[in-house]
Amino acid sequence: VLSHAKALREHAMRRRVIGLAQESINKVSELEPINSVVEDLQQSLYRLTQRQSSSVRWLSDTPMEHFDEIVGVKTGFHDLDWLHMEKGSMIVVGGRPSMGKTAFCLKVALNNAKAAVPVLIYSLEMSHRQVARRLVSMHDNIPLAELRKGKMKGAISDTVLALPIAVDESGGLSIQRLRSTTRRMIEQFHIGLVIIDYLQLMTAGTDGNEYERITQLSLGIKNTAKDLAIPIMVACQLNRKLESGTDKKPSMADLRGSGAIEQDADVILFPYRPYVYDKQKHATSDASV
């Protein structure tokens, strides 16, 4: 019976692969965008190999052992122990410049890598070397300004450079490349957390306005997290109008570009440093005097 069942399963897999191939041929013949055809085929094959060809599950199929598992990965910050970044979740870190969005995301990456969770960082603003310098600065408590002078080599430990952190520094990150690269990194290196710095620098396939572009990107990130079963943390800019108000503390309405972000996100965090505004206020007062 077991041998017969294995043979049936193999034939079923063959039929599905043939069906996917024929569907792709039809799409190419109909002159659909080739990148879209390749992405759809890759995603379908990935689901097939992961035995996820069917997305319908009965509650009775859930094993009791499932409730004993640790859900998701943590940030590594004591005050955020309540936050478990589950597989398929989208965590947004929103803030104005100098509020610490990138610093927070890199610290989360560092904490998880030290806990043996491989991390993939899409750095759309900094190069691989810049990210490495900031991680070394955090880990070894070396001022970043000193590292930039190139005179602190002897004070740098080998520990941080050996951590499982991968950095994709190529610009123009699209949802298609996010999917394909992340999928490959999960298969090869068992990536457990993805970080994008930051959303507004990503490339959308639509030629619409800013609202439509951010809406498409936000939904694409959420679907990628869900389809690949991995948490994605994404830094996000806030609207400039926040600076003109008396209360500088951000809210979800301040997320820049689209209301879709607050709908797609599972958790939204706002790094906030009152010192930055106090410093600006004092600087303005001194200049007027």
C-alpha cells in the first residue's frame, strides 16, 4: 500500500508540474510580462515543493504539538518581550529622520543573529560596508565616527563579522526581486527574519501616483511574508506635516504614502526621541539671539 501511495503521489506531482509548465507557455504566448511569468512559476513551484499546493486546512488538521511551539522570533529588547514576530507577519518601524529607524532595525538584526537566527537585510540607502560598520559599532561599543577614520581595526572583534547576517545592497528593490531573492535565501541559508530599509525607496510596477505605488508595495510585502512564511520588518518614513504640529509624537495616520500600510501591518512601532526636537528648538533660540 505504501509503495502504491508513493507512486500515486509521484504521478500527481508530474501532472501538476506539466500543468504549471503549460500555463507558463500560454502566458508567454499571450505576451504577458516575462518577469511576471517567471515569478508566478517560481512561486508555484516553491509551494509545490513545500507541499503547500492547497491553502485550505481544517482546524482538525492542527496537531496539539503546534500550541507548544515558540511563536516567532523576538526583537531582543527587554521592553518588547511581548512582541513575537510570527511567520508571515509584517512589522512596520515608522519614524522621521534621526529618530532611529535604521538603528533599531539593525539592532534587531544583531540580536537575532546572536541568537542563531539568520537575517537578510535589504539596505536601499546604505552600502554593505556602511551596514557592517554600524553593526560593528553597536556590537563592540565603538563610536561610528572613530570607525570612519579607519584607526580602530585593533579594537574590532571577529564575532560580529561571523554572525549570520546577509546584506543585499542593490537598489531598486521590487516585490518580484524581494520574493525571488528571499525564497532563494530561505532555501539555501534558512533565513529566519527579513529587514527592509526602507519602504519608500522600493520600486513598484505601477505607473500610478504615490498612493497607488505605496499601496502596491505594502500589499506585496505582506503577501511575500505570508507566502514564504517569514516575518518581514520594514522601516517606513512619516509625513512631513508631523514636524509642523505641536505634538511630535507620531501616530498611524502619519505613515507616509498610503493608508494601506496600517491595514497590512501586523505591528507598527514608532521610535521617538524628544531630544532631537529639543535640540532643534534650542538651536533655533540661540540663532535668534
